[in-house]
Amino acid sequence: MAQYTRVSGSVGLITLQSPPVNALSAAVRQGIVDLMQRALSEPEVKSVVICGQNGIFCGGADIKEFGGQMSGPPLIPMIHAIEAASKPVVAAIEGIALGGGLELALGCHYRIAHSKARVGLPEVTLGLLPGAGGSQRLPRLIGVPAALDLITTGRHVTAAEALKFGLVDQITDHNTVNVAVKFAQRVADQPLDARRISTYPCLCPSDVAVLFEEVMQRVRRTARGAIAPIACVQAVRAAATLPYNQGMERERELMATLFTSGQARALQYFFFAQRAVGRWSMPSGARWDTSKPRPVHKAAVIGLGTMGRGITVALAQAGFSVVAVETQEKQLMEAKQKISGMLERGAKRRGVAPALDKINYGRNIQSVADADLVIEAVFEDMALKKKVFQQLSAVCKPSTFLCSNTSGLDIDQLACQTRNPELVVGMHFFAPAHVMKLLEVVYGPKSSPLAVATAMQLGKKIGKVSVAVGNCRGFVGNRMLKPYLEQALFLLEEGATPEFVDQVLEEFGFAMGVFRMSDLSGLDVGWKVRMADGLAMPDPTTGQPTRLRQGRRYSPLGDLLCEQGRFGQKTGRGWYQYDKPGSQVAKPDPWLHSFLDEYRARHALVAHRIDHQEVLERCLYSMINEGFRILEDGIAAGPEDIDVIYVFGYSWPRHRGGPMFYAATVGLNKVLERLEHYYQAHPDVPSLQPCHLLRKLVASGSPPIQKWREVIKKVRSQL
Ligand SMILES: CC/C=C\CC(=O)SCCNC(=O)CCNC(=O)[C@H](O)C(C)(C)COP(=O)(O)OP(=O)(O)OC[C@H]1O[C@@H](n2cnc3c(N)ncnc32)[C@H](O)[C@@H]1OP(=O)(O)O
């Protein structure tokens, strides 16, 4: 909807009214069309201002409308009509002007922005391009290089940057609408021909063809199979090479392809999934909207290894006072130096002062006594963590939240070491913790809603996407990773090479295949866990590693590599070879190929031809099957939680929506049928046995992912 008022006698003010972000719903578009006609028809009105209510200009097209039948006046003719108007139209931009919102402003003859406003064309992040003339007007207004940057990245720019680009005409610290009204009065008699952006020539640098080639190559390299960034480059190229009308036609064609693509659906699903995880709930019924967090002023981090350092930096950068504790003097000095370096580099990038003074270092656990929240980040060893929690419980004030950065150990066992188990939660960060967006907030059976709400809010304040999950081995992310890694090893046993498996997964869109990733994170990490679990032990009778553990198929390949000191990048050898320890350039290793041949021969394994389909299905469907088990067990509240965890924590390609959304797009019946097929072929691999929830969903006619929660509720109530 939109409202019309006449201000200062001669200015028609159109206010978009569609909370929360004044998105351009059918009703809003209709309102703009009607009210523009009214303003143009009133002889007293000499100029028009368009603004949005509640300090927000416009968040763009209404994304909720994309899935259904579009109705109401289309955006492109509406914007053309504004640009063609015989009276000056001024956009008063407060808050945000994004996507269709900025395209609307580009159709206006002038743009006045508040100094705190942000503008951008983020359509690419939704699998689209700026298809309401944005791809044609923006390069005409600010030039091809800047337009390519904004349109292919979707980044938001500040009002100051927008002014520098010439994207807005003026910025103000005052009431933007008032300033725009005065401006509109001043320009009421000015000719408009020079203000219609669609009539501008496109500003191209002399080497524009080279520029497009370079940008296209960069985009292809980084898009990991996403089609929208490529279409964005093509649309801007049309602006640079074709007259406006033909450019618009090209924009329309490209948009039509994107609009109906699976990628756009996946990215739009993911947009809402990201927001859904903030509305967390626990099986007890506690929820985000009924659980109040307690403010945290002072935080503490125990253990300054890689994870502890990253967490300390994330907290300090967000403005928290941090007590950082490392008991060994040498490690403390080293950590202090590294943390200061990280803060200085981060501050330089962001153009701010480094938050060095936010951190107090100490060797004694007593120094965290008055912290509001402590994050333990010591080595992943239950006995050690238990000891730390006992100490923390003794020294901290009774109200202190005690959190563990464990990547999969039992939170309940840690909570049991403390006086106030209800204040204990897991805060599972991902390395590097000051960079990676994901935080799993893990509640145990005793964790209070207050503790979960506080950890979730802290996560938000330090810029993380926080997902509340239940307590089980590996939580959500690492629990699902286990069958995925396991299948990758089985595929090697059966004839594949690490290069082939990685190639298939990277073509699917992962930033790194499973073996390259394993080399990067270090093979020894999982080896130590398997040893602690009694898995990575040679067979006591033969001294040879067996391929069976606890009645299930087991691949000792990773253990055997570790026994050879092949820990990955850090030792210069792993699943690949590297020029030197620490190098990141992975090369196929003939030694490994011979090792695999010998291993197969020793175990009488006959290598068979493994194709793309088998790699993808076995790795991904076994992981997805575990995802369904997680939903069945109530460890994740819904499929969105799993998908957000996988995209932000495990480099799952966002344009595929996340593993659970991917399962829905493949078809649940197909996933079920292929799992049944593989389980029949590998009955000693329980992760391939289709779980009850998957069967139930298929039996319920494979409802859309938005409806899964209803089926999950029924399945859980039957268990
Ligand atoms: C022909 C096609 C032409 C044009 C194409 C487009 O315009 S595509 C849309 C382009 N716009 C965007 O991509 C903006 C998307 N929104 C955002 O980036 C953020 O929401 C925003 C506006 C920066 C606000 O962020 P904030 O953190 O303050 O709030 P939050 O993200 O939680 O959003 C609040 C609720 O608003 C809903 N919402 C936001 N934008 C839209 C939108 N464009 N359409 C529909 N709904 C939108 C959002 O979902 C939140 O609601 P909730 O119920 O919590 O999900």
C-alpha cells in the first residue's frame, strides 16, 4: 500500500507502507501507480517525492510473492512511467533502498539519501539479476566498472560511497523527507530530459571488452556453478553494447531464465531459512520470543589455541571486554602476538582502530572470576574439559554462563561438573572463528532457555549466524559429516581416487572436495578422536587393521596415512602431496595411488569403475539420511537449521539451498530409492539404511519442505 499527502502546497508525497521493509508487493505497486497518476493530474502539484514509512525506503520486490502467481501492476512499466513523468520525482532514501527499491529510485529524476542509508542491488544473492531496469540504468549512471562490482556481488554500499559513485545526488544528516521536499520544490521548474537515466549513454572505459572478459572469468571461478552472477555480467554487457531498449529486452530474457530456475528457488528458500533459524525453539517448548537473554558485558576465553584466538578476536572486535587465559607462559606470549596481529589486520581492512585494549591476558583461571560468560576452548579431550569446567564452576560467580567450544563432545557431561548446569551450553565455532559465520549453540538436557537465549544473542552481536541445536555426538554439522567422510573412504577402497571424488564434489559446488578439505584441516584431528573411541586400533590377532568395527564396515585408510605421518598440508603429505609442509597446492600423489592398489590387493578388494553419480549419491544421500535422523531425534528443529549450518559451516553451495533442500529438489522418493539400492549393496553400512522419517515423508506424498515440520512432529510423537 502507499499513502498520498500534499506537502508545502505543491509537492505530492507518496509514502510506501508495507512493513517491515516496504517491499514492493502487488498492493504497494498498485498504490504507486495510482498515486503517481493522481500527483501528475493535480495542477497544484509541481513535483513529487517518494519515500517509505518508518525510516525505510524500500527493501525491493516482495520475495514472498516470487513463489506464486504474480499479480498487480508489473514493476518495469511502473518505473518507466515514473521516469517519463512530466513533473520531477525525487526519491527520499532512508534506511535502505535495495533491489527493486533502488531500481525504483533509479527511475526517479533525483535521489536524496540519509547519511546512514545503504543502497544496493542484491538480486544476485537471490539467484536473480536487477531485472526492473537496474542492470541497464546503473551502468549508465555510475559507469560500467562500478556497476559490475555492485551487481555481481550484490553488496550494499553506504550513502557516502553512493554519493562518490554519483548514485545519489545529495546526502543529509537531517530529516530526509523534509530535505527531499525542499529539493523537489527547488527543481520543480527544471527541465527533466537530462535526468532520465535510460537516455544516458553507457559510460565505458576504453578497454571495456577486456574488463568484461576479466570479470566473467573471475565470476565463473568464484560462482561454483551459480548461474546468476554470470547472467548479471551478461546483462551489464548488454547495457554497454546495446541501445537501452534492446538492453532491456536482453535483461528480460536473462531474468526469465533465472526467475524460473531451481537456483533462484534454492537461494530464496535460503533467504528465509537464515531468518527462520533466529526463531529457535527447544523440545521443552522454550522459544526465542519467550526467552529473554541476559546482557553480557565481560566475556572470557580459556585456551588460546587456534580456536580460542579466533573467538577472542571475534569478541574483541564486537566491542566485548575479554579475559583471555592460557596457562603456559610460552603459549600465552605466542597467542598474544598472534591475536594482536589478527586484530591489527582486521582493523586495517575495516579502517578502524584495533581493539587491542579490549583484551586482558592471564595465565590463571582465577582471572575469569567476574566474567559474565566464559567460553572454554581447550584441547578436544573430555577429561581435560571436565577439569576446566570444575575449576570454572569453583571460581566464577554463580550467574556466569559456562560455554564449551567442543565440536561434538557431550555437553551434559560438562554441565554435570558444575554447580549450575542450567547455565552450561555449547558454543561450537568454526575455524577460523573470527571469520566463519556459523555458530552452533548446543543445549543439553539441563541447559536453561536463558542460557540458550544469551548464547544466541552473543552470537548475533559478534556477527554470527547462530543455530540452536540439541546435544548429541557431533551435534548437527559434524554428525552429518561422518557418513559423508565414511562414504568417501569406502569409494577409495572400491576403486576411486581422491582426485576424482574431490573433482565431483567441487563440480557440485563445494569449495573443496572432501580429501582436500581433510588435508587442510589435518588428518590427525579425526585420528585422535578415533583412537580415543577405540576405533583406530590395529586388529590384535593379526596386527593388521581390519575393515570392520563393532559389526560395521570401517575403513582404516585415514588411520594408515596418519601412521605414516601423513597429516595433510601441515606435513606436506596427506591424500595429496605438497611442495613443502604448509603449502596449499595439492598435487596427485603416485605414492598414494600405489598405496591404494596394495591396500585393495591385501584386502582382496576388486576395484570397479565409479562414476559421478555414484560419488554424489553415496556421499550426499548418506549425509542427507543422517540429516533426516537428526530431525527425527529432535536435534535440529527443522530442515532450515540443517541447511543454514551446512551452507555457513561446511561450504555447501548456497545456490543448492542446503542438503535438505537439495533432497527435496532431487525428490525424496529418488533419495529413498537410491539409499535402498546402496544399502542392499552394502548391508554392513548402517548410514545407508533409509531412516524412518524419510520413509514417512515419502509415504506422505513428499510434501514441500515448508511442510516437513508437520510430518516430523507426528513421527516424533510416535517414537
Ligand atoms: C522483477 C524483479 C525486481 C526486483 C527484484 C528484487 O527486488 S529482489 C529483492 C531484493 N531485496 C533484497 O534482497 C533485500 C532482502 N532483505 C534484506 O537484505 C534484509 O531483510 C534487510 C532489508 C537488509 C533488513 O535486514 P534486517 O536484518 O533489518 O531484517 P531481516 O532481514 O530480519 O528482515 C525483516 C523481515 O523482513 C522480511 N523481508 C526483508 N526483505 C524482504 C523482501 N524484499 N521481501 C519480503 N520480505 C522481506 C524478512 O523476511 C523478515 O521477515 P521474517 O518474517 O522475519 O522472515
